[in-house]
Amino acid sequence: MKDILDNTFWGNTIENWLFAVAFIVGSVILAKLMYALFGRIFKRAANRTATKLDDILIDMLEEPIVLAIVIIGLWWGYDYLTFEESVTFWIHRVFKVLIAINLTWLAARIVDALLKEYLIPYAERSESNVDHVMPIIRKSVRSLIWVIGIVLALNNAGYDVGALIAGIGIGGIALAMAAKDFVANIFGGITVFTDKPFAPGDRIKIGGYDGFVLEIGIRSTRLRTLEGRVVTVPNHKFTDSFVENVSAEPSRKVKLTLGLTYDTTQDGIQQGLDILKNLVLDHPQMEDDHFVWFEGFGDFSLNISLIYYIRKEGDLFDVPNQLHLSILEKFNAAGLEFAFPTQTVFHQSLDSDQGK
């Protein structure tokens, strides 16, 4: 038996190979036991406490600790084997990178869970606009942790991180020039989230488009126009263009001009003005503020004008419709006639000269 164990395979004895495999298999078994231990004991114990912090930590520590046990088992198993110096050098680098990545994964999980559990609910309860940019903050924090972790992993592996960063910086300048519109859209999205010039469901006007906001994204915003079409607007447009929020208006101003025939008397014009005034005051979806006056003498009509305001909760299409029908009914009942374009032609007969 001893002779069999002393046989060599790839520069190592069978006995060393068995010890290495035993450490690897043992680490996997220990990792599974630790995973079950977290689920059955630690998590149950954490559920009995009043605070959620221990629940978060145990949940976030579970997978990284299991992976760490496997990595340590692989490392100890490899130490029982002997290879060329160059191979050992690279294997040690790989283990250092794996450990750094595992620690980075652990840090990213814990920070992201804490942000989700504590910071996001606080932002939602506050009156600030930070809650809309929390998804961006979470992604940015995770990305920053991973960048730092990868840099540390490469540094532990012996790479010249300074030269690598310098190279990335040169490439980053070229990338930034190519991706400037994308970056502008990202900052435009952040501006929309923080300033809140509009919200989903609002009707806005921008760049010749008039429609309702369907969705506000990080890169673009989608509108459904009054024609029913969906338009995607890059977010940088909201930082360098005028945006009109139609839904934010306190009331909608409407001007109406009516032309009466020239045979309408002064009393008739006053009666028409009174009808318009009463219709506005009696309508529940109109503001009491209004302006009605005899505007002047047109080419073929005596013009009276009305400016009224539809309340925010009023129907912008049905209210004018109701008003117009009421005007038609009241004016007809009062005998007030609407003018239409007419011309009077005077014809003078010329007697022909008898001597010619």
C-alpha cells in the first residue's frame, strides 16, 4: 500500500494528491454544513430579535462565507502539491484575486442591503426628491465598491495598477468623447428626478411634441402624444429646452369672440354680455374670474369677447362644448343673431351720352 501511495503523478505522490482532494472535498462539505447552519440556526436566532440589522448581516454573509470556505479548502489542498515555481506563482495570484473578489462581493451585498433597508425608506418618507434618484445611488455605490475591489485584487496579484489606470484614463477620454450624448442623457435624467419639472401622467409640451408622460427613465422619457403615438425623448433635451407642463397650470385660459349682426341694438349687445357672464358664473367647472366686453366694430359684425378659466379638475374638452351649446341656446332664445361674412354692393347707373 505504501508503495502505491509513493508513486508520483504530475510531480506529486498519490498520497499528496489524496490529501489535496481530501481538503477540497472537505471544504465543500463544510461549506454545505455552514450553509445549512446559517439557514436553521443563525437566521432563526436573528428573527427573534427586534432589530433587522442582524437579519441583514446574516443573510448577506451567508453566500460569501460559504465561498470563502471553498477557496480556503482549495488553497490548503494546493499547498500539499508541488509544481514548478512559475505555476505556483500564478496560482497564488489567482487565489489572491479570488479572495479580494469574494470580500468585494461581501461588501457590495452588505452596503446595498443597508441602503435598501434604511436609506431608501427614509428618502421615501422625507419631503425631498432624493427618493427618485435612489436607484441611481444604489447602482453607483455598488459600481464604486466593485471598482475598488477589482483594483485591490489586481494590486494584490502584482499588477501595476497605476500604469493600468493611466491606460484606462487615456482610453476613457476617447470613450467619453464618443459617449458624451449618453452621459448628457444620464445627467438629464438625474435633473428630471431631482427638479421634478413633471411626473408620470402629466401632460407636457417640448420640442413641438404635446403629450402625456408614460415613463421617466435614466436615459430617456416616453410620451404618448395627443395623436396616440409614443415618442421617446432623450433626457438631455429637458436640460437645454423649454418644457411646458400643461398639467401644472392652475386653470386653463380660454378666449371666445362672437360676432353679432350690425342691426343688433345696444340693449341686445348688453343682453349678450349678461348671458355670457351668467353662463360662466353658473358653471361648476369654471373659475369666477372672467372678462366679458364689447370688443368693437368688425368688418361685418359687432364683436363681443369672453375670457374664462377652466378649473384644473375640469374637462378641457367638455366644458367649452357645454358652454358653446348653452350660448347657442340662450342667444337664439333672446333673438340675437350671429353675423356671417357679407358684402353690400352699391350699383350706380350711368346714362349714356346721346351725342356720342
